[in-house]
Amino acid sequence: MTTTTTGTKGRKSNITTAATITSSLLVQNVIQGLHQVADPKTKDWFTNYVKGTTWIGCKVPIVRKVVKDVWSRTEIKSTTRTKTTTTTTKSKQKKNAKQGEDEEDDEEKLKKDEPTEEEDMILILVLDSAVTLLQQEECDVKLAGMILLSECMPIQQLVTRLTLQRLYDDVLLGNHVPDWSSADWFAMRVLRKIVFSEYGNPTLIDQVLNFTTLQDTSEENYTFVRRCGVVSFLQYDKPANRKQLPHDFGPKLIQACERSLLTSPDERFTQTGIAWVLRYVLLIHPTKQSLKSGKTNNNNRKKKKTADSDDDDDDDNDNINDEIIDEAKEAMEMIVRHGPLWTMEAKKSLVEKLSKNDPRRNQILKLGNGSKDTNKNNHDDKGDADDGDDSDGNSTKNKKKKRKTTK
């Protein structure tokens, strides 16, 4: 018996029902594996740290090991990866042999990039299994789904509009990342890999930024979906990541942060998520880019060397003034514009990376005549997921267990 499914790029393929059974078994094996190595002390610690959540009791390295072990025993993975690797090698060999035939080589590469039926099965298997894991109640099971996506799924198949749309429809809209820990893990382990990938495109980036446009309903609160829309770009200030994004991305990110803030200004995790991202944007130095031609100023100068060099230099200098992009300034203007909205916790997070001599530090801390009391928010969690550098939250209701707002 076979079922017709739509694979990547809209191509239909006949996949046997064994694919669905394999997906179910994969999920079952992962969950069983986690239960076998669960630690009651770890469960109690996480349950106390992230209030209102449930856990099996596995730390990140343990979850990763279980997922990798189960995935290594999945037969379809082994066979397909070998074929994919062989195809890639042959494609490179043909490309090297046809360096003078660019157009023909591009057409050949497109054909080679077209997914085979086995590659379609990998996409279906991993995506279905990951979505099912993400829909479970336990946070460490959700994490297993994220690791399956980000570390087992081929990057070319992860970074597609169809994959992102599936995750949005079946995971985010279903509120299956209902706490700060799951939301930040999902943003930084899955979405960040999509938006900063060399295989990505502006459409996917805009799709993630548009998470901040989602409005709450009488039945659902989408605070953590909007948070994902900004936290996914947490390492935007790194040069390697900036190269993967369009030149006009900075202003778009700041607009998304502002949009999210105005949608739910009283939500603690809205504010801390935005502040977490903007603290790094405030460190970005002004850059010069040729917005009209899409080329750097130095290249433009070389092409403009003529007999009338003086006039050309003047014109080029005029272009430089028009091409300066100061994202830190735009971020600061947005922060100041909404000064009365910021809580003291968020303001302290915003200035976390600024030097003590930076005048913006005191300016931000003094915004508004009084600080909002974050303890009034309806959350009892202690903070944001650690990105390896810092986190920016603390307990809101349990004053006896209050921690520092930032590391």
C-alpha cells in the first residue's frame, strides 16, 4: 500500500506506509530511550527552575546522545546519506570539468539538487518525527525534536519554505513552545540555523520576523511565538552571520522588536527577549554599503577613476553619506521612543554589554519616571535559556529565590 505525498519543491512521490510506521517507531524509541536514562534529581531541578513545566529528567548532552543513537539505527538514514553524498561528489566533479560552461553547469546542478524519492523520505521521516516530539508535554522530549531537526536533518531540507511553514503551523500556532525555555531552545537551535544558513533566503528571514505580527486571541497567548521571531537573530552582530543576511535586515529586526513590544508591553518575556537581542545590536558599528548598486564603496571608487577624478571623488563622497547604516543608533532611538514602557529588568538587560563610560548606559537606565514592577506579570519562571554567553531573567513571584537579572 502506498500513499501519495507532496515532497520538497512541490514534487509528488509515492511513499510506502512504512515511512509513517518508521516515524512512529522513531518517536517511540526516542521517548523510551529518554525514560531509561532519566535522572529524578535532574527532573526536580528543571521542574523547579522553569515553573509550570514537566520533564522526564534529562540534560541536553543526554538528550542529544539518545537522539543520535536512535537515529544511527534508522536504516533509511544510512542508505540515503550515502546516495546523497555520492550525488554531491559527482556534481562537484562535473562542475570542475565544465568551468567554461557556466549556464549548462548551473542547469546540471539544479537537476542534481532535485531531491530523490529517498531524500523525500528523509524529509518526511525527520519532520514528522520532530513535530510529534515537539508536540509532547515534556520539555526534554521537545528538545529531542529540536535536535533531530537541527543535527540529523540535511541542512538543504531544513532551510526550505515548506519546512518552516510546517513548523509554524503544527508547532508554533499550536502553542507547543509554551515556556521561555522551550521557546529559546527552538529559536536558537532550529530557527537560528535556518536564518543564518548559507542556503537560506530573504523570504525565510522575513517569515521568521513576521512571527512578531501574530496577535493574541481569547483562547491563545502567542507571547513565546513572537519572542521566537526576535530571539532567533540573537547572534546577528557576528560578522559571519551578518554576511548571510540582506543589507536592509538591521532596520527590519528593530521594527520587529518594536512591533512585538507594542503588541504585549506588559509581558515580561516580551521585554526580556527584545532586550536580549538589542543589547548586541547596540554594539554594532555604522557600516557603509552601496544600496543602489549593491556593491561596496571601494569597488565603486575603482570604477569611477577617470580623467575627471576630482568630480568623481566628490560624487562618491556624496554616495557614502547616503550609504551609512547605523543600526545601533536606530535601536537606541526605538528604545528611547518607548522609554516609559520598559521595566527595570529589561533596561538592565539592554545595557548589559555597554561599557560603564558609554553615555547610553545611564540614558537607558533613566528612561521613564519610574520602573515597572516585573513581579506583577503572570509568570513564575526564572529566566531565559542560556545561549552560552548570558541569560536575562529572574523569578517574578518567589522573592526568596530571586536571582540576578543578568549573568
